[in-house]
Amino acid sequence: MDLVGTWTGRTACLLQQAMRMTNEAFAERLGISERTVSRWHASPEMTHRPEVQQILDVAYEQAGETVQQRFALLLRPPAPRMEAQALRVAIAVVLRGDDVLLVCRRGDGELRWQFPAGMVKPGAEPSTVAVQETHGETGVHCTIREQLGERVHPVTGVVATYFLADHLAGEATNRDPLENVDVAFVPRMSLTRFIPQEQIYPPILSALEAIA
């Protein structure tokens, strides 16, 4: 029975719920990183790429009748908006001299340059998550200089906490190729060539402009 024509972040997470698996167990079942599963929770409206669609199709088909019935029940109600807004991400703006660290993400049929970010689990410290996820995605070690602020992200609806950080060690490498196309240090004065100015949290621009 074909219940899902196109898998999204929401429906993938509902399949995980139907299978009663943790992020770690679900990621292992699919052969992807736990960070990728966390990103699906943060972006319920995202549409997966064809190869991920196929992975989820196979997981559903092999799940068994009990899981499939549970999944069908979970599909009936719409995803609560308040649940999405309760999710939290930590975002790191990492500086190395005159450069800032960016990742180029896949999603929704296009590529987007963004700052490294990761989901903040209940009880976790956002600043610690920002440092750990930066290293996990890019191989770069950094240290937090200051918190720049917090907002409900205008696109994803999650609570986003922003940190200014300094590079300690490591070259920028793509350590999550399933979700990211590339990672790079780019000149901070050219940041708006990669991310439109209107999409950048204003305190980030203020902080970068204030650096001599």
C-alpha cells in the first residue's frame, strides 16, 4: 500500500515513530548519520533527494504489517505546528582570520550555503552542540567567543541560537556528504555572495562588521 508519494522530513520522522526507534537506531537502520535524522526533525517540510526516497521506500516495505498499520494511523493527523517551534538548533559562526565557515546543504531541489548547525536535544547545552556539530560536519575545531542571540527561524520555525566562534584547528572538509555538497571558509566581507543579506540574522552581520 503506497501511503507516501514523496517522503518529507515529517513523514520520515513518522516512520521512525512507527518503528519506535531512537534517532541513532533509525539512522543505523537506514545507513545514514544520526545528524541527518536530527535535521529531518528540524525541517519537517523538506523533500528528500531521490536516493533518500528509495532508502525510505525500502525501510517502509521491509518494516512489516504492524509498523505499516501504525504508520498509517500516524499519518492521519497533521503535524502540530507548536511541536516544530519547540525544536531548537545551535548555529556556529566560525571565524578564521578574515574568513567565515560555511556548509553547502542539499534540500528541496536546490543548494544553500549556511552556517554549521545542529539539533539541541533536551538537557543539552546549545554552545556545546554548536562546537560538536561544527566538528562533526566540517572537521573544524572551534571555541565559542559569545552568544549572538536567539530567534524563531522565519523559514523552519525552530528556535535558533547563534554563537560567534573562533577557529582552533582543522581544515574544512565535508564529513556529511549525504546532506552537504561542500564546506569552505569564505571571506567574511563576501558573505552575502553566498547567503542573501535578508536571510542572515542581523546580529551576525553586526558582529562581523565590528571585527577589525
